[in-house]
Amino acid sequence: MIPVVETERLILRGSQPDDFAFYRELRADPEVARYTGGEPLSEEDSWTKYLRSIGHWAVMGFGYWLVEARDSGQAIGEVGFSDFKRVIEPSIKGEPEIGWALTPSVHGKGYASEAALAAVAWGDKNFKAKRMSCIIDPEHAASIRIAEKCGFKKTGVATYHDEDIALFHREIG
């Protein structure tokens, strides 16, 4: 049900129950949490987010992949699409929203760009929507560069959970 997407260095695959230990560690990391909600997640909150990401595949036909390094077989992050029905203006409901988070030990090696580009290419072939969206903390320069490499353009600033968030869009196709 969840497609496998392969790149030169990565395998994007569906998560398995044994992957939760990695996901829990990723979401508890303060460096990862800094730009993905602000606070490291508890095991309970990690579990809820983990299931929410996987559940998108069953309900929406898209979701998040676990990102695995091809050479080592190690999980290094996640990338994918969601429609979290965020309360944000302007609304991005109904638009596939891309997101990514990689373990800090692989930051700066180009894996996030490679994973995001592969996910976008998959979306170009599979989405019926007209555009994709992306929200990024305005201070997160590395993620902004990744979004731009994937063809996203900043379309404005919105307020989400009482914080300013940069809003990006990319036409599909």
C-alpha cells in the first residue's frame, strides 16, 4: 500500500512497528524539536504523531516515508506529505503539505534535499491537487533552502499556534 521510492543514497519506505524506537528518538531530540513544534515529544505524543503520519496513507493515499540510508540500512529520518487540517490563514487544507525531519547526525550531508526531491517527484506523478504547500520556521535557513531546491516559493507569512510561519507553495507537475 505504501510505495517505495529509491534514490542514489536513500530508500523511502513505509514505517514498520519496529521503526517506532527510531521515531521516538528522532522526535525527542531537542535539535529536531526546535523547528518541528518547539518541544521534544513524549513517548505518548510521538506515538500519536507516528500513527497519524502512517494513517495518512490509508485515508489520503499519501503520507510519510521512513528515510533509510541505502549503504547502512539505518533509519535517518522521515519525509512525506500530510493534510493536517491546520488552523492557519491562508488555509492550506486540501493541499498536500510536504515535511521532513532528519536525525542531527546526518544534517548537512544533502540527505534531506535528496529525500524531499524524491518525494516531490512522486507527488508530481500522483497528486490530483494543483499545488503543494510547505510551512517552515522563518529562522530555519536550511529547510528554506531545501524547499527552494524543490521548487517551492515563499508566498507569505502566516500565524500558526501564535507564531509566525513562512508559507511556501509549488505548482504540481
